[in-house]
Amino acid sequence: MEGCREEHEQRVLEWIGDHFYLDQIEVRDYPLFPCGKWMTDRNGETMIVFWDMLDDRISYVVEN
């Protein structure tokens, strides 16, 4: 199974841009997930968005 491909990372970044105001979140790489991005909002709430290689789609995990 291959790792993060550039096209998948681009799709993850586009999904984040389509669903969030980029000036209101911080986005960092999160290499524990394929194409993973760790997002933190102004309230300190976090979310991980990544490329799900098994289902071939974008997925996310909301941290509580």
C-alpha cells in the first residue's frame, strides 16, 4: 500500500478550504495519517482530516 500521493493531499487541502474559513483555523501536517492535516480552531478544538486509502476518500476524526 502506498503512502500519500500529491493528488490526494491536494484533495484533502481543497476539502478543508471548502468546509472551513482558512483564516480561522491553523492547519499543520499530521504524518500519522495518509495526507493527514491537524486542524485547530480559535477555541482550541482539533480535527484530523486525511485520505482514507481503504475507502479511497477523504475522512476525518474530531478530537474531544
